[in-house]
Amino acid sequence: MASKKDIKARSNTKGLIFNIQKFSFHDGPGIRTTVFMKGCPLQCKWCSNPESQEILPEIMITEKACIKCGTCLELCKRGAIKQNKSGRHIDRALCDLCMKCALACPAQSLEIMGKYMDVSEVIEEIKQDEIFYHHSEGGVTISGGEPMLQWEFVCDLLKECKKNNFHTALDTCGYTSWAILEKVLKYVDLVLYDIKLMDSRKHKEATGVTNEIILKNAVKVTNTKRTWLRYGVIPNFNDSESCAEQIAIFSSKLPFEKVSLLPYHAFGIKKYERLGRPYLMEEIFSPSEETMEHVAAIFKSFGMEVTIGY
């Protein structure tokens, strides 16, 4: 039976992917195919894709689909699946990720998040959308999670995309070494670069890491590749006038193309429940249209091109 260490080692030859989204308009120009890599060094409290954070496959429960057949309970020899009046729960510490329960579930109420794929398998899926790229000036975007946690696979995948003359984009938080990022950027046409906050202490409180590496890489990336900056506007974190102005001042010194302001939303809240995790932003609501326009005005005052949303 494979251990979690064995499973993690597979990423040396294959990429762990949790979604390949076809016909995307949100991750770069034109119609795109977005490949979502699993695993992220940040643990942002507002993350709308919690299934992207761990660099291991996970099981998500859809309790309303359960037909109460008991198959999963019988198959789990480690007793990791518990059932009570509120439904089934997985003890993640006991689970060895054998996935027998999910594979055997007749109602598909247990879903495996994360699939190991080699480059040729991903390219085969990407090619199904090739005609849309040519007509819309679109292409392929590698997102996450954070793609740089699997940079060797991502580099190989991007190389293959360029061999097929696909436009390539990289969506990154920038939390990686420049030596790694520089290798990957050789095969990237456009970078979507996230900047969340200038205050390093507050950045660590909300994401688990400081931002020094992110900001240093932002300077290097924008001076190397065509870049769109992304600024997620999060209430009670970075939606204040002072926070926006600090980021605008920093950004104004960089040679990027535009900044996209992305309003916080709670669309991923059900995913936390399905993964057995608490959602830490339940009392937070999406920023108002007035707030978004005010933040946009701050960036525009520095002469930047700004879009609200993607």
C-alpha cells in the first residue's frame, strides 16, 4: 500500500493536477485551457479553491449524494471514515490515500481531488481546444495552487505547448526562488502575477508566508516578461485606501501592462465543508461596487490601466 511519502514522490515524473478547465475567459487573453496544478506554499484564509492547497490527492465528500450503502465504511480498513447523525467524516490523519472508498462508491459521493498525469496526457487534453485558440488569440494557462511547487513538470509542459505554437500564460503568486522562476519563464508569453499586500507581517498572518520574495520577484518578472498584475481585494485585509495606495506606489515603478482588481467572494465555502475544514472568512462579505471603484481610482491616479474582474 502506497504511503503519503510514496505518493508525493510521483510528482518527480508526473504532475499532480486537480482540474483542467476548458473554454476559460478568465486566465489571460482569448479562449484558454487552464491547467490547475495542486499544491501551494501559501494558505490564504480566503482561498476559493482549498482543494488546491495540499500537494497530495484528497477526497471530497458530497453527503447529499450518499445512498447510505456502507461500502466506504467496509472498505476502509484503517477506520478513517466515520459516520454519525450529521453524515460521514474522514479522519485525514488516519487516511492513507488508497482511494478504494472513492473508487468503489456507487453514487460517486466521494470525489478524488488530484490526478497524476504525464505531459503527453495533458497535451492531449489541451489539443482538443486548439481550434478555439487560433480564432480567439487564446492559449494555455498554468495555474494552481502554485505551479512553481511542481516547476520541473510545469517547465516540461510549457516546452511542449511552445512546440505546438500555443500561447502560454503562467498564473503565479511569485513565492519561489528566482532561479526556478527564470527557468520556467523561458517558455511563458504572459505572466499573471498576484500581489496581495505590502505589509510583510500582516501578509504572513493571512497567508502563512512573508512577502519579501514575492515583491523582489515582481520586479524581476515585470522586467522580463509581459505581465498582468492581479490584486485580490479582500475586506478587512487589503481593501483600505492606505493598502491600495501602497500597492499602487510599488506597482507604479514596474513595467507591467495592466492591473486586474479581483473582488473577494465566498463561492468556495462548500468545498471547505466537503474537505472537513473550517472556513475562516464566514463573517466577511464581498466588497461593494463603491469600494471596488474607489480602489480602481487609486490605481488609475498613478496612470495605470485597470480592470475590475478579469
